[in-house]
Amino acid sequence: MIAVSEVSKVYPSQVRGGRPLVAVDTVDLTVQDGEFVTVVGPSGCGKTTLLNLLAGFEQPNRGEIRLDDRPVVRPGPERAVVFQQPSLLPWMTVKENIAFGLTLREGTRRVDQIRIASMVETMGLTGFENHRPYQLSGGMQQRVAIARALIIEPRVLLMDEPFGALDAQTRSEMQRFLLSIWGKLHPTVLFVTHDVEEAIMLADRVVVMTPRPGRIADILTVSLARPRQWDLTLSREFNEYKRKILQVLRPPEERDPVRLA
Amino acid sequence: MAYSMKAQADEDALLREESSLAEESLDLKSAQKHRHLYVSWLVAVALILLWWLVTAVHVFPPLDLPSPLHVAKDIYAISTTGYNGYSLLDNIGASTLRIAVGFFAAVILGVPIGFWMASNTIIFNAIDPVLQFLRPIPPLAYIPLMVLWFGTGQMSKFVLIFFCTIPMIIISAMSGVKSAQESRLRVAQVFGANRRQMFRYITLPSALPEIFTGMRIAIAVAWTCLVAAEMIAAQSGLGAMILTAGNQLRVGVVFVGIIFIGLIGYLMEVVIRTVERRMVPWKGKA
Ligand SMILES: Nc1ncnc2c1ncn2[C@@H]1O[C@H](COP(=O)(O)OP(=O)(O)OP(=O)(O)O)[C@@H](O)[C@H]1O
Ligand SMILES: [Mg+2]
């Protein structure tokens, strides 16, 4: 279980004399084992910051983060990360990238080949084992990054807009793909996105964040049946959730019809 | 399951096809590159033709600017009977040896020093002022000191080349380390890399492209230093040959020296480029 309690992160002002920036403000959140939680919000609302805190790249100014009752103080393999920026290593092949976590853990490049082969197959990367990352399409690169995170069997999978750079069709393929993997391995997932539909499609719960300062505005439990089909986005229930989230994210001036008139 | 195996297999086949198509277009690209090599040859031939034209219409007196044919004859003469007691091959060998020893010593010492400076502020603060102080000093200024300290033998030339090239190697290694991307360092942190693994799998490969660039610049600088060194205190070597020939007004021999310095410098660049392509195939792609 992940427990985020009253966590704030403040960045000092980047210009002289400016005000410090509150990137994450008093966030409370618990994520159960095996749960799929998505975090949705506009650009700059502190999603990446929250994920960096969970990963242990940065320390909160206030509050505390615990995983299974142990405080998170540094990055570690029990909390694997799929990054927003491309982060595959171009000096390694697809196979070596996937095996990277095992290579580091076991201190040798000679790691369990059968396990890697089966991961390659699960990820639909057969035939590309010896390609370099830059020889793959964007969707395949993300699959390699996910494979690299999953192969070490982390307790938690932290994903930062992993499909943000993909076209609509590839993205929805990748969503179904991620759900099928999750159905098999059931890791705890914290998935950051700015796409409201993606957030609902994947989640058990959706955390809605708003910017300046970065706060949790609402948490919705999504009780749509699994497995979720592609046409779910057209259903009435789905759009009910979507309406609720958009209502929270709506820019403030539009909330007041008098000022519009 | 949402994601059917059949669909997956179809997609795989499609992607594999795509990738073989991509390889084809890659082949096409390299084929184009290959064709473009003619341009280099064309320019070389054009330059020689131009040179010949200038000599044919006597813009300069033949003693000041020998014709290509004359220089070709000089090349033949120096290769067979030698000049000033040394054959062309002797001179090439002597110069190349000096460059190779000085340059490799600079790489072998400079790369670790650069890495060390990048990883430790105290070391950086200790070495950087000395480095920046030495950098603007022209190599010619060192020569009297080199002769005094290391004599007129090989050692003084090795040391000079070493001093001329090592700053560039150190700086490129240092800035190479700093060019390692934050997200890649974080990947290794997540997987629990220790310092040694961090260096081996992230920092070193990240630094390689810049180190190669530094080496390519350094090898050209090494030649300019070498010629300076050989002009003061050497019997053999291409630089010494040029100086002697200049004093005896043998302009043809001067040309031979210039041409071979250029050719060997070019060859060394090509060698480094080839090694670079093999060791850093991802350069410019990620
Ligand atoms: N290292 C940093 N130093 C200073 N300010 C930072 C730093 N990292 C983030 N910020 C600021 O914190 C705020 C939240 O940034 P964050 O990257 O978490 O947003 P985000 O929700 O991930 O946005 P996006 O959807 O665009 O990725 C932004 O205003 C950003 O400028
Ligand atoms: Mg972000």
C-alpha cells in the first residue's frame, strides 16, 4: 500500500525576487495493492512532481510518503518508473534495455534469457530483440520501456504520460495492451495523464488535480466493468464520469454565467 | 482478453514488414551517400587541374610554384633516393610515430582526468585553473623549454604533442560526462545502480560522442604542433623536411611535405571516424 500524507513540494523561485512555486500542495492519497489509479490534470498541475516524489527522485518539503509502512527516501527497484521523456538507452539493443534492471541487480550481462524472451513475446516485440531503440516506432519504444519496468516485478509501477506522444489509434492500442498486462500481473499502478478519457478508461480510481497550487480537487471511483472494450467511451456511464471530471477541470471564469453575459 | 493473440501476431508481421522496408530505405540512403563520394574526388581533380592551369600560364615563376607533374616527380625521387638523408617513408614514419605517441598518451591520461574532474568538485577546482592557464599558450612558446628539459631527441616532441592535445581531450571528456541525460541517470537509479554500474552503463556511453569529437579536433591540432616542433630540432620528419627544403628553395619538396601532412591528417580523421561509427552507432539519433 502506498500512503501519501499531507505532502507538499515547493520549488524556490527561478527568478530573483520571485515567489517560490508550490508545485504540490498538501496531497493526501492512498493506493491499495493491485489498484490502478490514474492522475489527471492540466499541464503544470504537479503530476510529474508528485510522481518524482513517489519515485524518490525528490523529497517533499512537508508530509511523508510510505510504501508498506517504510518511508520512501530514494529511488529503488520496488517502484519502477516509465518516464514522460524518452529514456531508453540507445547504446543497448531492445533486449539489453529490457534486461537492464536484471543486469544491474545481478551484476552481469548474462541474465535469465528465457524470462527476457517471454517478456519480449508478451510485449509483442518478437523480431525486434536486436534492434536499437531509435529504430523502433514510438509505440514500440514505450512497450520496451514498460517491459523494462515490469521485468523486475516491482511492487509499484509509476507511469508518467507514457502514451502522451502517440497518435490516437496507437494510444488506444497501447491502453488495451497495458490493461491486458495488468490483468495478468496485477502490479499496483499510478498512471499520470492529461487525457481525461484515458484516465477513466484505465482506472479503478481517478485522481483529479488542479494547478496553482497543485492540489487534488477530486477522487472518483470508476466502477465500470472489466475487461473494458474500446466502445466503452461511447457509453452513457463513461460520459457521466467524463462530465464530472471536466466539471472539476473547467476554467474558473466559465463557472459564473453572469460574467460571461 | 482484450488484446487477442491473433491481432498481436498480425501486427507483428506488419511491423516486421515495415522494419524491412525501413532497412531498404536505409540502404537507399547509404547508396546515395556513396554516390556523393564522387563529389570529393571531383573537387580533388578540379583543384589539381586548377593548380596545373595556374602553373601552365605562369602566374608565378616555376621556381616559386612547381607544376603538379614536377611535384609528382619529386615524390618519386624522395621515395626512392630520399632527401637530406631520409626517404619519404622515413619522414612519414618519424612524424606519425611522434603524433601517435603524444596523442595516445594524451587520450589515455586525459579521458580519466576529465571524468575525474566532472565527478569531483575539489579535483575540478584544482585542475581547471592550470588547464585554462596553459590552454592559450602557443605551442611554439614551449619549444625552447622542451629542448632544454627533454633535449632534442624524440622525448621533447612526444611531450609537446602531449601538451598540445591533452587540454582538448580533458575538456571533451568532462563535458561529455555532463551531457548524460537526467532521465537516463534516473533510470539507473531506479534499478539500484551502484557507482561503478552508473559509470559503465550510463555516464561512459553518454560521454563517448563528445570524446570522439574532442579526439578529432585534437588530432588536427597535433599536426600543427608537430610541424612547429620538427622545425626547431629535428632531422627527420615531414616538418623538418619542409624546413630544410624551404631553406634550399626546393619548393617542390615543400609541396610534397604539405601534401603528405594533409593526406595523413585526413587518413587519421577517417580512421577515428570509422572507429566512432562502430563504437557510437547511435550518435545523432538519440
Ligand atoms: N525542478 C524544478 N524546479 C522548479 N520548478 C519546477 C521544477 N519541476 C517542476 N517545476 C514547476 O512545478 C510545476 C509543476 O510541474 P510538473 O512537471 O509537475 O507539471 P505536470 O503536471 O507534470 O505538467 P505536464 O503535464 O506538462 O507534464 C510547474 O509550474 C513547473 O514549472
Ligand atoms: Mg509532467
